[in-house]
Amino acid sequence: MSRIITIASQKGGVGKTTTALNLGYGLSRAGKRTLVIDGDPQGGLTAACNLKKKTARGLLHVLEEEIDAAGHPAGFLFHENLAILGSGAIDANDISRLEEAAEQGQLVPAIQRLAAGFEYVLLDAPVGVGRIARALLSASDFYLIVINCKAGTMKTLPRMMRTAEWVRAEVKPDLRFLGVLVNMYDGDSSPEKKIYAYFKASLSRNFFFDTVIPLDDRFERASFHSVPVAMLRQGENPFFPHASLAGELLARTADTAAPGGPAPAGEGGPRRDEDDFFMDRLQELCEKNGYSSALLADEMGLSLTSCNCTIDTDALAAFTSVLADSLEKAESVLDQEDPNNITLEVNESDRIILHRFKALNSTYFLLLTGPRAAVFPGTIEETVAAIRARLTG
Ligand SMILES: Nc1ncnc2c1ncn2[C@@H]1O[C@H](COP(=O)(O)OP(=O)(O)O)[C@@H](O)[C@H]1O
Ligand SMILES: [Mg+2]
């Protein structure tokens, strides 16, 4: 029985193709007969292993000629267990043919036909959940998501999970989510370390693969030479994370594996009990003191919780950390006495208050909006004390 896995992402250039090739290689090295299919009409995988040198035929021809498993044009490359099938798409006509096939439901049986005889089939998907990606997902038993550890990308995680949930509901109810793979992780970057720690702590245990693929020039070099990274001279070292990812994937797709693990859609953000506690404090502050809205953010500009905010809280939280960089300057420019308590009068009657405070060794921001008449700042101190006590446990 073969296991078919789509490698998807919400953003381009995060490393789907690199993952498909190197993970495929890792699975083949672990003794699994593996097929990697280029499901992206842009042909990323086809180029990444210079497949055209071997054959111009690919998925498109499988569709058109109804080729069966024995006769399919996949090339066996790099390792005896590893077959790679290009997209076969060369021009715009071919791309629309693939899209049409996806729309008409022809991709699914074609992929399932191809999968016969392989233990693992990896589908390198185009970015997002367009027609082709949806068809690949419906042909799959599992999917995994590749992501980079940049704040902008990570913040799309909850949305991505909602999309994935939508795919599951609309496209294939028994599709299983394997996890999120962090690729191009820069362990020397302090923001990346903090972002990763934040999301790892906030989300359920198996949400991320334990293996993280580091940012490493050698992937770029391997890509230039059209080979998996392990095929470079002294490539065993940079290959190690994908070997370990292959091990994790085998465990997560084993029949005996505990079901699910990963969080259901929309479970991003802080843990639920903390969320409730902060939310209650903010609500109290607004109700008792006449503020119209409140937002609590951490130093990365990630929203912990908010109350009555009528605009995008992610954007607002991101703004707090940007603003924080200018707080010291604001002292003189905005004629403020204390950079930890900035008050801006926005019109005749309303104002915005940005309060910065520390808990443990981290900085947090409380952003409030409300009428000038709202009480300030003694009551904020009480709320902050309660939040700080909770954060420091
Ligand atoms: N871990 C990594 N470290 C350094 N470069 C990487 C890494 N993973 C991928 N790359 C490079 O980043 C670029 C985009 O990767 P690719 O796999 O084509 O992304 P996608 O398929 O998601 O568009 C490629 O040039 C690739 O060589
Ligand atoms: Mg790609």
C-alpha cells in the first residue's frame, strides 16, 4: 500500500521543492521505494533535478496516454529506490491542460495509478490551494506544510490552518495533517529563535516536526548542481536533517501512529487558559474604566489577546513593536515624560495609550483606545500587575 503525501505551502520560495527532493531521497535511503512527482506546472522539481536531460515526459503525458504504473516515464535517479516524475509541462498550453485535468478530476486517478508499486509518493505542490493543489490534496492521504521562521510567514499559520481545514472539509475528509516543517531556520538569528519558541510553546505538541531544516548554502549549491544535498561532496552532513525528517515522517505515517497529534485548525496563538485570563483582565479594564478597546502584545509584535478591537489585531500588535523602536525618541518628539507610557490625543475626545512593561526578561505592550475621560494610569497599573503575575507564574 502506498502513502501519498502533498507538500504544500501558503508562500512561495519557502522550500517545498527542496523538501520534496531531499525528503524523497531520505525515504529512499531508508529503504522505501519512493516516487516524487512534480505537481507544480512551473516545474520547480523538474528543474531542481535537471529531469529534462533524461526525459521531457511527465505527469501531463501520464494523463494523456493513460500510462500505467509499469510504463510510466519517471526516471530513477540518485538512488535505486527513488523515482522522479516531472510535470511534463513546457508551455502555457500545457499548464492550462494540467489545470483542466485537475478541474475535471483526472489528476487523482492518474496519481493513484502512478503510486502503485511505491511505498511513498511525495507530491510537490504549487503554492496555495488553487485548482492543482486541491487536486493533489484530494489524491493524497497526508499533507505537510513547509514554512520559514519569519514573523510575517508564521503569522499566516492560523489562516493556513483554517485553509487546510477547509480543504479537509471540502476536498477530502480523511486527509491527514502531518505537521509543519520549519525550513531555512537561522539559528543565529535571535528574532527567529524567539518566533520559533513562541509558536512551538503556543501550539500543540506535534504541530511542528521536531526536525528543523537549517538555513544552509549547500542546499542552494545542490540545487545549482541539480542533485539532492547528500550528493554533494561531503554532503552527508547537510543531509542529516532530511534523514531525520524521513524518520519522523515514517513514524507519523505508520499505521500504529497516534492519530492526529497536530492542532485542529484555528488553534494558533496562546494557550487557551492564558488567553482567557488575559481576555478577562482586558475586558475588566475596558468596562470599569471606560476604554473602548484593549490589546496585549509581546515584544515581537505578536498579539496575545485583544478586546473590542475593530481592526486587524495582528496588524495592530505588529505596530506596537515597531512603535517601541521609536519610543525613546518619542520622549522628546511627542513631548512625553515616560517612554513606557505614551499617550496620543487622536481627536477632540479620544486618545490612544501605549503602555510598555517587562515581565521576566521579556517586554510586553498594552495598547488602549478610549475617550479622554477614561481613567489613566492607575487602573492600568493594576491590570499590568495581574498580567505580570500571571506571566511570571
Ligand atoms: N534550508 C535551506 N537553506 C538554504 N537555501 C534553501 C533551503 N531550502 C531551500 N533553499 C533555496 O531556496 C530557494 C527556494 O526553494 P524551493 O524549494 O524552490 O521553494 P518552493 O518550492 O517553496 O518555491 C531555492 O533556491 C533553494 O535552493
Ligand atoms: Mg517549488
